[in-house]
Amino acid sequence: MARYFIKKILNLKNNQTNKYDKRKLLLWAGVLILVLFSLLFVSNNEELYNKPIAKIISIEEQESTKKTDDGKIEPMKEQKIQAIIMNGIHKGESVELNNLTSFSQVNDLDLKINDEVFLGIQENDNQEISYAKILELKRDKYIVYIMNIFIILILLVGGAKGFRSLASVFVNIVILFSVIELSTKGYYLIEFSIIASILFIIFSIMIVSGRNKKSISAIVGTLAGTFVSMLIAGIVIKINNWSGVHFEEMDFLTQPPETIFFIELTIGTLGAIMDIAISISSAVKELYDRNPSISKKSIIKSTREIGQDIMGTMANTLVFAYLSGSIPTILLFLRDGVPITYIISLNLTLEYMRAIVGSIGIVLSIPITMYTSILILKNHNTGDV
């Protein structure tokens, strides 16, 4: 009798394993089909564009030099290009193009054979091409290549959770563009941004980690940490009346830059806090799973140690992430002899304010999420969902 039940259990496990392997095989087959379809689509989508697109078939290059404003010699390269138009009424016609590229490539392109470029075309009375110039490089295929690499890697490393992570990214992008669309129609941006931020947190954590106590503690910790850090930032900014904050990069906006900047702070801060919150809540749950009788004091000690390790790396990540986008501006000003103190005080105020507020959120979210997780998970049973 016992042998019969053991045999039944083994057969059941084998059937479950086979079903899992089949689902995994179907998933990878679907991913492969999606990747191949995206590559095929992006290589033959010229007809979907309104602007003329030309594919480069030959290039003749001639080297030269140019003296810059600071007296330095910069290598230059003149390209005489033969290209075939890929769409529109001139599809299939050959055009000759000229392109001047510099060593720095600040405002120009170094083109290669098989590159595709957008054209500006002038026609004569007979609708023939009288003049054509290069406007911009067609880059969509490179974006698709990077996206496919990202999708494959996240599925290889993350498995089912990687797939759920992709789903959460897609949902959040839809929410973000919905908010932007509503703001263009005259709705209040700040209110919808707050609602969108709450939805970001809930969907991101629930989709990736599932509906369980760990997710609830991470959501509560993220919301509380973001609220407290933004409250502190708001009070400090209000007391100083935005003194020392320069909004030169937002001069083109038709809305108050203070509102936009506060929304940027909120979204950037909650992203960092969400990462910390899910790490802390996962650590607390794992400690309870390993030892259900563990004391609260031991939980706090272990979680604080984990949080301190995460805190240092995440704070550096925020600083580098925000300041890295300003490297071209910093180099340009330094090249013109502008003092670094002036660059920081006038041109980097928004970046280091984002980094400081985000770092405050990271520090605050560790104890908030730790005690929230202990409170929610203290009666947690192993495997409780």
C-alpha cells in the first residue's frame, strides 16, 4: 500500500515537472518569435514614416582639419554619399548626399554603409529631386536590438519574476503616458502625478512579488518613506522659498517649473525607496521563514545590517545616476574656463537636490519598512500567501 502511494506521488511530481518544462519551452518559443518578428519589422518599416528615408550604399571620404575657437586643431572628414530612397514618391531613386563630420561629432554624424538616414528634399516644378540633405540618422533598429537583449537577459536571469518585471514596466509606461496625455488636455498635473505614483508602487510590487504580506509591507514602507521624505523636502524648500534653485533647463516649459520639479522629485525618490522597501521586506520574510521563532531583537539587528549595506550603495547610485547626465555640460563649461564652483552652484542645483532628497528617502525607508514588515509579518506562517 505504501509503495502504491509513493509511486503515485512520484508520477504526480513527474507530471508537474513535464508541465513546467512545456510551459517554459512555450515561453521561450514565444520570446524567440517575438524577437525575430521585431527584427524583421524594424528592418522593413520605412513605409510607416512620413519623412523620406535613404539607405547608404557607398561613401567616399576626404580628410581635413579645422581650427576651433580655443586654437586647437580638430580633424574633419567630408563624406560624399550615394544612397537609395526607401519610401515615398521617390522610392527607388538614387541621390547624392554630402556630410561633414568632426572628431567630436557634437552636431554631426559619422555615417557608414547600410546606415539609414532621414532626408530633407526639395523638388523642382516636375516633382524631381533638386536638392537633398541629411536630417538625422534612423536609430529605431538599434533601440530594438538593445530592447531584445534586455528582454532575453531579464528572462534568463529572472525567469518567471523577470517576465513579471517586464509586465510591470509595461503597465507603468502606460500609466505614465496616460498622465502626460491628461496634462496636455488641461488637467491638474500634480494631482494626477500623485495618483500615478501610488499606482506605480502598487502595480510594480504586486506584479513582481505577488499578492502577499511581503508585498503589502513593501507597499506601505514605500508610501510612508516617500511621503515623509517629500514632506521634509517640501518644508525645507518652502522655508528657503526656492532660494538657490535654478530652473534654466526648464525655461521652455509653459507650466510652473516648481511643480514639474516637485513631481520629478517624487517619482525619482519613490523609485529608489521602492527598491529598498522590497529588499528589506524580503529580508524580514526570509528571516521569519528560516526561523519562525526568531526574536524581534534579532530581526531588527539583522535587517538593520542589511539596510546599512544597501543604503551606501543606493545613495551612490542616485548621485551617479543624476550627475552622469550633466557630464557633457560640465565638460563644456570646464573647456570654456568656467570654475567648477560656479558650475555646481548654478547648473547642477537640480541634480544634487534630486540626489539629496532621494538619499533622504533611502535612509528613512529602511527603519520605516523594517518596523512595518515586522508588524505585518510577525504572525507570518512559512509559505503564507
